[in-house]
Amino acid sequence: MRLNHDKNSMAHILVIGAGRSADALIDYLAKAVQTYHWEMTVADVSIDLLNSKLARHPQVKSLVFDIFNQQQANEVIAQSDLVISLLPASLHGEVAKYCLANKKHLLTASYLSDEIKDIAHEVAQSNLIFLNEMGLDPGIDHMSAMQIIDNIKKQGGEITSFRSYTGGLVAPEYDTNPWKYKFTWNPRNVVLAGAGGTAQYIEKGQYKYIPYHQLFQRNDLIDIEGYGKFEAYANRDSLTYREVYGLENIPTMIRGTLRREGFCKAWAILVNLGLTLDDFEVDTSQMTYRQFFESFLSEDQPGTTLEKLACFTGKSVEDPLLQKIVWTGLLEDELIPVKGSPAKILQHLLEQKWKLEEEDKDMIVMQHQFEYVQQGETHTIHSDLVVTGDDAHTAMAKTVGLPLAIAAKLILLKKINVVGVCIPTHQNIYEPVMEELLHLGVDFREKTFSV
């Protein structure tokens, strides 16, 4: 089944959400609507945010918008042809409901939810495309991987191992703290990464499970040429992607997240202490960060706070991992200005310490590792991507926003004709999107080795 478009109508794009990842998307689509004589509206709850993002785009309409205002949501979506939701993932189901009711296409950068999967039949019957996982990770990772997978299969190769890793980091020249990390996307998601679930993958035919409290203690080191070593920890569920990628019987399949060397073991200490828990609130009245920190340590551990931490970890007070924690300010006698869960308190502190300053540039790093057998010979492919932010956009905004924007344009131009609820593993989607991303600087370096 293919998409139907009314050739006589002017296409209207609705972007819901004007946050961190919206800049590059808005700039790209603002040019497209001029070129193709379309219309575009950017909607958000914050008028200040809208004004800042749209100041240089008078042709783009702004709208103060609340997805929970049912009448407004229904009316605004009904007037659009294609909706891009940059809202938090938990709200995409709300947007999808209105898109289905009004027969409008929907694009998101978030993982495909069960809520949207449940309406897949109705979406297909309505001749719509609900394209999810169309950002960086998930998104560019899927598309770039499928390019290689399909190419290996065409040449008669059998893929025996696939590892894929992505990290949103700070560019090396702006790497100014011992953690070698700054927030380049939603801080809450960083603090809660891996929480509430068990990482699952398969390695050499054996299923592997890593509970949250062990996640950051078990990681691999990978090397990106020209950028050094990175730690990789497993994502929540790698197993479902065997079917998604058409690799149902592959013996090794791992998807993971990248951090600079030394990050994971230091973060594991905070996890083991309980500082990333989000299921209870701490009474922080007149409490300092040191008192908060000590409340997670045993009274049987003697000495200063740092000495107690050393006792807890079995490390010396000079250990670089402990010095990373000292650097955060968690051991200082400063009153805590916020209330909430341990994770919220930790996030508030780290937002000050890991802040990406205005002059800072971020960096996206991705690596795919393939092993495959062809005509009795084993081959390895390493495909690396490094994207650095510039004065106009962060690397995160580019790599999350541009795939969405390109896909939206291609759908309206009838160059993407897939129908239903999907992710970008279809050749009809990934081929034209990756071709345009290449021209925009999203360029993978690929090396093949024979064993």
C-alpha cells in the first residue's frame, strides 16, 4: 500500500515541541517550506522558547500549545498534514491518538511504544505513516546499520556478530572536567539511564542479562580512530533488534551507549550507593550535600566522608574514581536547594557541574562492528561516525533533528511511500535519508578487515 497525497493542497507541517533537539529541524524545514510553498507551525507551551527559536524564520508560524487541551490539540492537528512530535516519549501516544482520528502522518525520534504498536492496523488501514525511532539513537543507528546489513546479504555474506554503540559527549577541546562529560541532552534521562530494567543481549550464542546495579561495572572498551578509547555499556534490550534487522539467528547482538574511559566505574559507585534512585523522596530541609551523601553510607564506616566512601568502595581516597565524585560537590557543606528523590537531587547538582557552556561544542560518536562470513572467509567491518557541534547547532540537535526533517520532506514529496507504524529499517526510508545526511556532514568512515 502506498501513501496518497492531494496534489492540489498546500502541505502543512506541525512541529510539536521547541526544545533542545528542535533547532536544526526547524532551520531545515523552514527552508523546505519556502522552496515547496508549504506551511509550517511550531507549537510549544513556552512563548519565550518559540520566540527564540523562530526569530529568524518569519515564514514559520508559532503557537502556544498544550497537548492536554483536547479541543486545541484536535483542532490544530486536524489542520495539519504531517505532525512531528518532539514531546517527551510518554506523550507521543496522545499525539498519535489525534493524528489517527484526523488521518495525519506522524513522526517521532523516540522508541516505538506499545501504545502506538497497538494502533498499527488502524494506521495502515488509514493509509498513514507513523514513523518512529527517526532520530540519532534510535534512528541514524538503524539506517546506517541496515545499509551495511543489506549490502552484506546482497553479496552472499552471513552476519555472525553485530555490535552498535552511540554516545552524546562533549568535544575533546571542551572536555574540562574529570568525568569528561557534559549534558548534551535531557539530564534526567542521563541520570536515570538503565534504571528500572535489565540489559539483555546475546553473545556467542549465549543470552546475557545485566541488572541495573551491575550495568556500569560491566562494560567494554572500544577505540574510535583519532578520538581514543570509550567505555560501552549495554542498552536495555538488544534482543528485539535481531528480528528488526532481519538477523534472527545471529549469535552476537549488542547495542550500547558510549562514555569516555573512567566514567562508568565512577557512575557505578553512585548507582550502588542509591543516589540514582527515583522511587522515594528525601527530606532535604536544612540538609547539606555532604549530609545527603552520608545518609547512604553505613555508620560503621569510620572517618571523614571521603574515608567512609573509600571504605565503602575498597579504594584509596586518592583513587581517580573517588576524586570524580569529590569534584561533583556531593561531599561539600552546601545546603541542598531542591526537594525530591535522590536522582532529582543528584541531577540538580550535576546540571551545574556538567553544564554545556555557550561556547562549548558537543560531539556524537557512533560505531558499528560487524563480523560476517563470505565464501568461507571471515571479515570484520568497523563503521565510525563522529559529528561535532558548531556555532549554529549542537551535534545532538543535528543528528536527532535532521533525520526527522528530511523524512518529513520526503514523505510530503512522495519519495517515501511506506505505510503503517514503522521504524526506518525499510530501504525506501533509509536510502534517501542517509544520502541527504551525507551531504549535511553525517559521514560514516568504514573499514573492512579480513581474518
